Amino acid sequence: MSTDSESKGPEWQLPASGLARLHESLRAAGYQVIGPQVVNGAIVLRELSSAGELPFGWGVTLAPGGYRLRRRDDAAAFGHSAGPGSWKQFLHPPRQQLWSARRTADGGYSATAPPDTDAKLAFIGVRPCDLRAIQIQDEVLGADAHPDSAYARRRSAVFVVAVNCTEPGETCFCASMGTGPQAGPGYDLLLTELAGPDDHNFVVEVGSPAGDALLAELEPEPADPSVVRRARASVSEAAGKMGRTVQADGLRDLLARSHGAARWEDVASRCLTCGNCTMACPTCFCTTVEDVTDLSGDHAERWQSWSSCFDLDFSYVHSGPVRYSGESRYRQWLTHKLGTWHDQFGSSGCVGCGRCIVWCPVGIDITEEVAALRAELGEPQAGT
Ligand code: SF4
Ligand code: SF4
């Protein structure tokens, strides 16, 4: 389904009870099913032992540095914005072993790759911004001549059930970044949820042969045209309800000539260089490696874990970090994310999910920083 063009394929309709059948069919097909659920006051992504664990009736209130669950006045399962964790935790885990080595009797050593214990994953409830973030990580980690083999292996087995966004949050700006609220390509099935006092339905679209086969097991009805119209309208309206906007055009060039901007000092005076924004960001991919040995010295392991350009160690060369000041580290993050990412990977590194705004402990807002840079460098945001 598209908000501004006709759907490429037929649309189907499932009642809310169809989510349980979808979950059961995915489990029967051997998938570990991951989706949103309420845990400790937040909507996080975890294994769903049943569709009943989805956050029916829960929404969220978002603000810079603020996140609260709230009760909705309907039973929507996907009526919430991006939570603290993104899908990258499953495809590009926070910590993973790269190899281990054992000393051999002849004084040499033998190295072994970690066993492939990854389950086949099905993601339910992938929002359009996060669908695009997965594609960006595909380009970074899964493409080119030397892909991250563990990422590529996990990614190749994922079944994606995306959900069009009908209710963006106060910190969302995916419409500005061209990544939502309508999902782009990359899903196996796409849902649009319609939850009201009288009905609770999903319009379903198919994006792959695997999605087609799975949907057939659910025996959906052809979608009622009036339901499809309501679904389209609700996604269209979501584009106008984003809490934030960014003027995305020209950002690469803006950032390229921003090196001496006074705004960097201003934001550095507020930034704690904690790295929360990079951990929460669905596209940040930087890692570090650590070698560990046991006390005997006969066994060693190399582990990879997420790192951040806000860490002093991240740019440590010889006797010190290249980016010592907080100012240089914030500038590095934003300049890469919105500027040089284009040169490296052919797109922006930001999908407008707003997580970095919500999970920044001092509420630094990337959209405000961009607007301030535009103003300082003589390119006011359109409409201001
Ligand atoms: S930079 Fe912020 S808004 Fe953009 S993708 Fe990362 S977390 Fe989301
Ligand atoms: S911008 Fe916010 S979340 Fe990111 S490093 Fe600075 S204080 Fe931490």
C-alpha cells in the first residue's frame, strides 16, 4: 500500500486475532519471534512467547530526555513510537565473540570461529524508520567484497513483518528524512493497524514470496475497500503529525562547511559525551575489540563490542585520542551521521527515529542542532 500511489499488489485483511495465528505460523516455521512488549516501564524488543505479549493498549509520550508509557483509549498493538532498543541488537549484537585460540602441543596455536548458534529470527512490528535503518546497516555491514559474515548470516534468515506508522511521537521526524510513515521496500509482510472502538483490523500487504506463503496459511480475507481507504488516510495523516521536522536537503554540504561553527562549542557545553545517542541509534555501527586470556595462558578469545565515537578511547592513536574535546566528538558524530555518511554509503545515516533525542540524558535534540547550524551558517530552515 502506498499513501500516494496505488498498491502494487492486492491488500488483505486480518482481524486482531490474526496476530496470534501469525505468531503461531512463524513459530511453526522455525522462527524465534521478536517484537515489542512492555518490560520495566518501556516498550522494548524481546522474544514473544505469544502474540498476547504485544503491547496492546499502550502508547508512549516522548520528549527530549523523556519517555513515559501511557494507556491508550484503544487496544492498538503498535500504537507506540520507537523504543529504547532497535533491531540492530539482534543483527549486530552489543557483544559477540569473533574467535578463540588454544595453544597446541607443538607450541603453536589453533584458532576456531565461534559456533553458529543463531536462531532464525522473525521481527514483528518493524516501523518504517527502523526498516530503513536495517537497510542502512545492510549497506554498511552486509555489502561489498568483505561483509561482516556473522551479520550477513543472521540477516539472510530474518523474516520481517513491518508496520506502517499511524501515530508518530513528539520526537519523530522520519517524514523529513523520507523514511516513513509509509514503509519502503524490504519487508516480507506489511501491516497497517486500524484500532477503533468498534473494530480492530490489519490491512496486510505482501513484499516477498516468503511473505506470500506465510500469509496464505492465515487465510486472510480480501481487504474491504473502505478499510483500505481508512488505512491509507491514517498513514497519510501521520506524515503531518510528526513532532519534529528537519530540512534534509543540503545537509551534506552544510556539515562539510561547519567545522568552525560556534554551535559546536555550545552543544559541547551541554553534552556529557555519554554515548547514549550512539547506543540507541539504529544505524550507528562502530565497534571495538578486546582480547582476553585465561590464567593458564593457553586459551585466548577475541570479543567485539559496540563502541562510540563519544568514547575517548575510540580515537586513541599512539599516546592520546585524536578527538580529545567533547566538541570534536559531537561534531564527528553529527558530521558523519548527516554529512560524510553520504560519501561513504550513498545516503544519510539518520532515519529520523528520534531515539537520540529521547535517550539523551540532557535532552540534546539533533533537529535543533541542525537548525542552529543552518542559522549560524546563513541557511535558515525553510519556513522559518
Ligand atoms: S541520529 Fe538520532 S534520529 Fe537519526 S537515526 Fe540515529 S537515533 Fe534516530
Ligand atoms: S548528545 Fe546526549 S546522549 Fe549523545 S553523548 Fe551527548 S549527552 Fe550523551
